[in-house]
Amino acid sequence: MSDGITRTWLILLVDACQKAGLTPIPKDRFHRIIYLSNCLAPLFQETPEAARLVKFRRGPFYPHVQWQLDHLGAVGVLDISGLSYIRDEVGSWMLASYGPNQSTAVIIERLTMTAYGRRLAEYLTEVVFAFAALRGKFWDEVALHDTNYVGRGEDSMINLDRENLSMRTAEHFQTLLPAGIRPSQRQELFVYLRFLERLSEKGPIAV
């Protein structure tokens, strides 16, 4: 994807997080939402913004997306707060949280003047509100139980273009319904995230 498309996703996703009451959104949690939005994009006939990533010990993380996210903060399109640096058993890490500001609102108004911008905003809002509807204590766990993410070793490649197990699982739930009943895209999204929440109840897993 181009830098412009990546920035569009990020701006609209931060806006959706604000609407759902999740801002300022911590960096690690935001990358988890980005990851889930990529996995489930085909449900809404969207193309994943970033279909490939390397499994990271701290959880889903996109270095090129983080660069764009910090760029948007540096030029004043997004607000960055809670900036600090830590060092733990995994290594050095920057903590930060992101939220919208007045500049964000102006840009969103322009982005949603296009059919693509409106469609993408609607999809990302659906993802974020489904995520926000989960119990808060599992927000940082659900992505780690995603069917594309579990069972892979650290530093292994996840390629959603080649195989998207999240979509396969979400579509499988349709087969469990009575004949003639077809769930909406919103319902499929919600059911899949609820499925991940139930898996999270069993306890954290190694990332």
C-alpha cells in the first residue's frame, strides 16, 4: 500500500477510536486493532492495508505503520501523549498514546468526501466498536488469540494474502446457522471477536 493509503487508515482508525471512547489509544493496543482490521477487511470487501507482518514478541506490530503514525504526530495531524521509554526482558521500547485534534477533524472531513474514504471509515468504525464492546480486561489479549497469530513461532511471517485463517474461521460460523439464515457483515465481525474473547478467558498465551 502507498504511504497515502496507510495514513488514511491511521487517521480514520484514530477517529473511530475516539468515537468509541478509546482515545488516547496506547501504541501496543492500537497496533492490535490495526492487525484485526487487516485480518477482517475482506468481510467488508476491503483490501488489507498491511497484509504481511512478522510475529513480534510484544504482539502484532508494524514498523512501517509506526513510522507513519509518528510522522502524523510530528506534523500535528494527531496528538501524541504519554511518551516514555522502557527497557525490559524483551529490549528497549517506546510507549506512547495517540488521539485526534482539530487538524484531524479537518482532514477527516476531506477524506470522507470520497466514496473510498466513506466506505473505509464505515468499516474501521465497525471494527473499533466491535472491539470496544469486548470486556476491557481482554482488549490486549484478543489479537494474540487470532487464528492467524497463534501457533506460529516468534519472527515467523504472517501473510494474509496467502492465507487468512481469521476469515476462514469467521466464514465457518455461517455453517453453524440454520438454513436460510445469513448473518450481516457486522454480525460476522462481532461473532468472530467474541470468539477471540472467549479464547482469552482461558488465560494469556505466549506471544
